[in-house]
Amino acid sequence: MKKMFRIGEISRLYHVGVDTIRYYEQIGLICPKRSESGYRLYSQKDIWRLNVIRDLRELGFPTESIKDYLDFQNTDTALELLQQEQDTIDEKLRTLHTLRENVEKRMETIRIARQLPVNQPELREYPDRSCYRTAEGYSTDEEMDILIKTLLNRGGETPYIIGNNQIGSLLAPQPDGKLKYEAVFVIDDRGDNVLPGGKYLCVTYQGGYEQTGQWAKKLLEQSQAMGLQARGPILEILWIDIHTSRRIEEHITELQLPVEPRSGSVLSPCNETAECFSTEP
């Protein structure tokens, strides 16, 4: 059996890049000999060290910790290293468990969205909802996408967009009847902002966003008919959008208009039903 190996042989045999092996040599993790012609020659001991280095790097150990272990090997350091390895594995398992729960939740969100009743208004009660919120609005889908990703990064975790129904915009009706997208929000218990609790007149529609203005107008008209008035901007929540499906007909959007009784008004008896709400936008 060969006792000395060149760097190319080691790289192919153990699937470690040549540049990586040279880097390990540079920081003193391995110390190959040199042939008379200047080629690096690696002994079986070097290969053993390289195996240890590769395995520990895959677990996320920094090179400094690996060097300390290799330089001061004894049963105490071996036990200490194995304990660190066990702790690392446990943390990875916790992370994977959290990721799995997140995926299951987002899959369920998509399934629920596909079963939501559309074009049927409903008066609901919501508690305060913590959220992250931008201080600026947007006018194009591209601008919104950047703002969404910025908000999703605030939590310090991997940003998930597919199957996330906690993302939305705040729409402020203008005097000319148009809507102004004045902010983007992501509902999150850790958020530093709040969507105020209270009554919301809500409707869900299917299809393109060009319907938002028409449905928002219907909500405002319906709130007047019910003896209610808006107490803030409309929430536009994305259940299924371009990040989940390229088929526009599959997109699901929900509008939530925060409302309160008008002074001196009596709520219409249709306030808990959809009977007095036209389903044509």
C-alpha cells in the first residue's frame, strides 16, 4: 500500500478541493513533506488528520477549535470535542424540527387558501397583531418584493415567502378614489409594530390584483350601509401570490377594513351576513 500521496490524489479520493487542502496547510492543520521535485507528499497520518478536519468542518467547527484539538490530543480533549459535537447535532435537530413545523404550516396555509369562500364579506373581530412594518410605501410589485424580503429578514431567520399568509400591505383610500400603498407589513409575534385589534369588514377574492380597488370600494360602501366607518387603512393580505403560483387565476387575496360604529348610528342587521353585499366587483 502506498505510504505517500500527492495533493491531487488526496483531493480526488476524499472529495476535498485542492485549494482547501492548501489552506489547511497554510494555517498549520496539516504539514505535508516535499519531494525532491517540490511536490507535496501526504502521509497516512496527514490523511487521518484531513479526515478529522473534514468531518468537524461539516459539523460547523471553526478551524481554530480543530487545530487546538489536533495539537493537544488526549482523552479529555476527545471527550470535550465529542460533547461539542453532540451539542452541535442536538442544535441541528432542533433547527430541522422547527423547519419541518414551518413547512407543514405553510403547506396547510396553501390548502386552506384553496378552500376559502370568495366574494363573501364577513365582519370579524381581531386582537392586536404584532408585526414588522415598513416606514415607506411602494408603487410597483418589484418595490414591494424588496420591502417584503427586508421585513422577513428582521426576525433573524430564513425568510419564507411561499405559503406565508402573514404578508400584506396597508392601503389608504385617496380623495380621488384611488388607493395608496403606504406600507408593507409582516405579522410576527416578535414585531415592533401593531395592527390594532377591533372589528374588520373582510372579503377574499381570487385572481389578479387589479380587483383590489373595486373590492376596496365595495367594502367602504358596505361599511357605510352597515352604519360603520373606517378607522384606518385597509389591510391587503396575500394568501397565494406570484411567489406560490404563476397562474393568476390561483391567486388569493384578502382585504380587511378596520371599522367602528359611526357616531349616533345603529348597525344594520345585515352586519353579520353577506346578503346585502354585491359579489360583483
